[in-house]
Amino acid sequence: MANITGYFMEPQNFSVNDGNGIRTIIFLAGCPLRCKWCSNPESHVNISGLEACKRNKLIYRYSTSDILSIIEKQRIFYRYSGGGVTFSGGEATLQQDILRELVYKLYDKGVNLAIETSGYFKFDEVKDILKKLNLIFIDIKHMDDEEHKFFTGVSNKKILSNIKSVNELNVPMVIRIPVIVGVNSDMENIIKTAKFVRENIREPKIELLPYHSFGDEKYEILEKEKPSRDYKTPLSKYLGELVKAIRNEGVKVVSYK
């Protein structure tokens, strides 16, 4: 495979939130969704936006060798913690060629591999990549298709279909719900999501991710409007109620935080 290049956000070492053990998170730029609460607006790459991101050191152009070099320096931490590499974004599958090259090379080195994805991809085009992973996180942002379109700019039909397809790969999968008051935190939506997960995933698991506004500074740098102040973090007590409801549907609630 060639030493190709791609666009990335700043890699994050020593993460313990996105898979088992100590991990390096590789954030690939670009995303087909436009979530109204997105914490990584720099991932919305276009020609003008890319220049702004590069000027403010929010986006980097790395080659495969560059990324592998970053990862190699961290492998000792994977070895002793059971960790590895997690690909994130943006949407990691959007830069399919460099993702494939990295996954194949790291797979051959025996590195534990995970991905965080919106699930919005053409399954047949990335099936070979997904089969080499140890863990797949897929978001379900809303079960109602019209609401999903309103808040993310795309339908959820492809995402839900891809979740069913990924289930057939026998790769461990966790459905993540970014829980946002004002978007999707209502009990009806959470229970509907849990039912879908139970009915379509062999070992059904959900992780709840409470909303945060850590990306606000990036919006200022890019001179973009910040997410609505109507979007809020759910109270801990209410999250506890959601956990009980999900478990009552026969779905395991997990946490990598």
C-alpha cells in the first residue's frame, strides 16, 4: 500500500474513554453530518474552512508514516494496559483510503483497534476495514427520522441499516447515544432506541454520553455560530432513570469513561 496522506485533527494520546486500556485517538477530518451540537466543527472541512483550520492549527495533513510514527511511540502503553488505537472524527470512514491503509498495517502489527462512527457510510465499501477491528462504536442520535434530519442534516435510515449489517460481522459493537436535553433525551426516544438495539444486535450494549459544550472555543476561532444554549446536559438523576429504562429493555449499559 502507498504512503498516502489525509487530513486529521490533533491526535490524542493517553485516552481511557474510547475503548479498553490506554489508547491513542486518531481524529480524521471531514463529516457528512452537520449535527447542531457538534464539538468538532473543524471536521466540517471545505476549501475556505480548511484554510482557517490550518491557520489556527486545528487541522493537519499527515501521511500514513506520520500517523504510524505517532502510534509507535505509544505502543508500550497499549501493551501494559490492554489498550490500542481508536479512529474517530469527524467521520473516520469518509477518508476511506488512508483509514484502510492504517487499519491494515496496525492489524498486521497486532494493535487493538476500535472506531467511533456516525454509521453514515456505504457498508460494502468499508466492510473489509470493519472486519479487522476489535470494537465498533456507532452513534444513534435520534430514532425519529424527521428529527434526525432536522438535528443532523441527514436521514437515520442508512445508519440503522448499517448497524444491522455490522452485527453480521461478529465484531463487538456498542451503540452510543449523545444524550442532549432539547434534542433526544426524552424517555420515549431512549426506550425506542433500546428496543432497536435489543432486536438488532447480538450482544446489545448502549453507552450514554451526556452533552458537553467543550467545542465552543473552536466555533469562536472559526467564526461560526455556537450551538444553541437550549441544548443542555441531562441531570445525573435523570441519566440514572434512563439507565434503568434501557436495562429494563434487556440491553446492557456500559461506560468507557
